[in-house]
Amino acid sequence: MVRIRLRRVGAKKQPSYRIVAAHSEAQRDGKFLEILGFYNPRTDPATIQLKEDRIYDWMSKGAQPSDAAVQVFRSAGLLERYERFKKGESLETLLAEAQAAAEARNVNPKTTQAAKTS
């Protein structure tokens, strides 16, 4: 079974995560099939970059997202768009909507961190 889950990357005490498709038996940071996105919870707001077309493809083939991946997808609005994709809405429309949401959500993390420290 294929799972969509988080793979930890980053230095000690500075976690960031790649969202990957991996076999459910593989280790957390072990072999994976494809990188589907990136998640950094340390920025304000959290940085989320997703390849939604590839995520839709994997989920339509039966891949199950982990609980942590579901939380990231929910905060990005991906699950609602996926439900509309399953009902037949065009992929191009959904991807354009996702791109607009990502631009609104992902503020430059360096500027927001600098504004907090000054």
C-alpha cells in the first residue's frame, strides 16, 4: 500500500518536511517513490508547497494520506479541491485555484521573521 506522508529533513531541532509517496512499510526517512511537496512549520505562516496534480494522481490510484499529511492538506485546502476533482471538475481550473491560494498563503518567510525580530 502506498502512503502519502511527511519525511523529515533539516538540521537538528530545525525540522522541515517533504511530502512524499512511499510504501507503507518503508521507514519514515527511508526510500520513497516521489516527492509531492514541501512543508516548513517553523515559518510564520507555515510554508506549504504542493504538487497538487501529482497528489491527485496518487490519491486516485489508491494512495492513503497519513494523519499529518491530511492536516497539511486541510490547511492548504487540497482536500476540498480533490473532492471537486472526483466529482468531475476540470484539473486546470482546480490547479489555477490552488496556485492563487498558494500565492496568498505563502508570504516570504524571511520578511515575516525579520519583522518579528525588529
